[in-house]
Amino acid sequence: MAAYKVHIKGKSELELDWSYSKISMGEIIPFAKLVAGKLAWRSTLTDILAVLPIPQFLVVFGFFKMRGRGYLERKKILNVFLLGQYLPRIYRIYLSSKELRQTTGIWVKALFNFFLYILASHVIGAFWYFFSIQRETSCWHHACIKNSTNVEGCMSTFYCDGHNTTARNVTFFNQFCHINVEDNATALFDFGIFLNSLKNGNTGHIHFATKLSYSFWWGLRNLSNFGTSLETSTYVWESCFAVFICVIGLLLFLYLIGNVQTFMSMEAQRWEVIRNKMLLKEKDIERWMDRNELPDDMKKEIKKNITQKLEENKDSDLENLFNILPWYTKKYLKRVLCMDILKKVPKLERMDEKVLKMICDYLKPEMYAEGAMVFHMGEPLDSMLFITEGTILTYKTTGTDNHAHENAKLGPPASPSIGTLEKGYFYGEQLLHWASQKNVNLTEVPSSADNVKCHTKVEGFVLMAKDLRTVVSKCEYWWKLSISTPRVGGTRTTPNARNVQQKPGVDPQY
């Protein structure tokens, strides 16, 4: 019952935007209409009916009052309410089953269907236990009606209502409601399918675990064989209960078989989607791995992770592999892709390899679209860029001179000097000089000496200024030792002409 209350409350909070504190008195009625329109009334009404404890109240106030001839009629009404309470609950389970999407795991769906089978067995076993008690009390009522001149006094022997009643030894109870009947004898009262419960003392004063397990086993056994082994009496409601068991068992079996076929079909479709997506991306991924000269063990690891990610979600984005790889694979892959580029940086070429590995760990993958601006000339240079794919243009602009040319109508301005940076190149080495100084902060980062623009789609890694400072502070000894060592063979990037291939290494000011 508590679970239903939580479900109703949570569903209402999701469906409604509770902003009633901002509503004026004149807006209460329109707001109430809006709330009523947003609520899913069918589902909400189902939850309310499922949670109302009407049968439980009837059991407390009606079932234990066994006196009088009207008891049997009241008992039938109680049974109707008990069975009726399960209709909205079954409908709620049906609504919940519809929420199982195709992305839901196959094991989750299997457990849900198994839960339905277990739940049905428990409910049927509980009703069997409850009806066993009812049949026993019905037998007592019939015994009093047929064998006693004082029916009310007879019934007082098995009902205590607070009156001063004297216990009477009514022997005809054992004769009329005898349960240990010999095979060749005919019982005066046929208990039908409830006889075993009475014979085994399941309705008597025994441990609750014994009652629960025995009743559950009875429900599971008869639900599994569709109730074919049940031998009923001529009592109409008992026959209806046996028919109900047979029908429910058959429906659950068909539902289970249908769901198994559906799940198998969905699983086959999902694997087909994964296979097609892998075929579409396999060549691109293979080319990307070959271009970056990844080792074979890394290729196998990447393919394994891609397949695993597609199994979890067939709509996974494969454009950027770093979005789907686990952290340990990302760490190794960044070192494979960027270690050689870091060693080409003049200020890092003599750096200890442990420091370079730490820098690799702080690198963040980035993808830039064609035509995207990476850095603007004169703006703060807060990161270094290491290119692993694509082409970048670097150029300077003289905005004042160009503006003067246009105003004087002297013709188009002179073309700026353009350089190119390709795979294996980097930009932003002046950030290393900034990080090497003491007591610097992010407000003192250098400015970009060039405009940096993507000529094609670019893939690379960026090292943020704050992360670079973290590396320097952690490896201060090795950093000072490497930076103080004279640079050998350092080259300067000179963007003097269009389409000139630059040597990787330094920004123009170096």
C-alpha cells in the first residue's frame, strides 16, 4: 500500500508544475482546471482504487461476525470485494509492463514476467487459504442449521462476541464436518479442493511461515498445471475458483510465451541494428586507428568497447570515441596519440617522461567543425592545442589598416600572412613560459598572437592553463631542470606564405 502512495505522489509531482504560491485568489479556479487537465485520471483512479483498503475493513468488521443466518450472504459480498480489489492492481501491472521500452534489458523483462508468475501464485494460494477457512465456517453454519433447534445458541459455541456464553460440547460438529473420511465412505459435507488445507492443519494455529509456504506452493503447483489436478465439490463458487485458476494459468502461460517470442524478436532486431551500425562505422574507425598507428591490442580494446557500448545503447554516438571509452582506455589512448607531439615541443623535448605522461592525463579531447575559430588574435590564450587530425590556419590581421583602406577606397587590403598547422602540430607554446613563472594566476595568461581557424574538421586535445599549472606545481623539480636545459635544434614557425608547411614546434614569437 505504501508503494502505491509513493507512486501516486511521485507521478503527480512529475505531471504537475507546482507553482501555486504565485497564484492569486482570482486564478485559483483556472489553475485547478489546468491541474485537472494535466493529470492522467485513468491511471490515477486506478491507483486510488488499488490502494483503498475496503476489503480489509470488511474482513475486520464483517468476516469475524459469524452469527446469524445472513453471514453466508455477507461472506459472498466480502469475496466480491476481495477479488475486485485485484482488478485495478492487475491493470496497474499491465500499465507498468507497457512502460518497458525496447532499451530495457532482457533480464529485467524476464524478471518482471517471472515476478508476475510468482505474484499470481501467491495471490491464488492466499485465496485458497482464505476460502478454506470460509468453507470450514460454512460447514459449522450448516451443521447448526440442520442439527440444532437453537441456531443462535449453537453458533455462540464458535463465536465470542463479548457476551457471557457457556462453552458447549456440540458433538455433531465433528460428525457433520468430519475431514478424515474413509475411502469407501461419503462425507456429509464435501470440502472439495479445500480438504487438504484442513487435513494438514493449515488453517489452525501454526507458524506463519508454514502457512505462507504451503499456501504459496499450492498456488504455484496448480497454476503451473492449469488446475487440472483439482477435484472440486458441487459448490458453485468453488468451481468458479477452480475455473479461475485454470484460466489464469493458461493466460499467464500464453503471455509468457508471447513475451519470450517478442523479446527474442526485439533482441534480434537490436543486434541487427548494432551490426549495421558497426558495419557503417567499422571502416571509418579502422582508418582512424591506422592513421594514428595504434597498436593491435589497443585496436581490439577499442572495438570491444564499441560493441559493448552499442549493446547498452544502440543509439550511442560513435563520432567521438572518447565519449564511449572507459577511463583507463582513454588514459592509454591519450598517451599513444599525444606523447610524440609533446616531445616535439621545444620546451618539453627534454622533459622527463613521467611529466609528459601526467600532461597527457590532463589533456581533454576536442572536435572543431570546419571554419570554427579556435583562438582570436589578442584574446587570452588559456589553453594549448595539440592537433591529431585536420588542418588549421593561423594568420594575423591589422584591423586598423584594413578599415583605412576601405574608407579611402584604395582597393582591397593586403592579404594577411597565413600559416598552416596539421596533424602532429601544436599551438600555444607561450603558455609554457607563463606556467614556468612563480606566483602567476589566470588573469596573467598571455594573449594569442594569431587568429587560429579550422580549415577542415579538426580533432585534437587541449591542455587548459589551470591544468598546466597543476602539473608544474606537482613536478616543479623536473620542470625547472628541463626548462633550464638549453634547447637544441629548436625551430621557429614562420607563416610567411599561404599553404607553407610549418615545422611543428613554436608560435611565431618564438
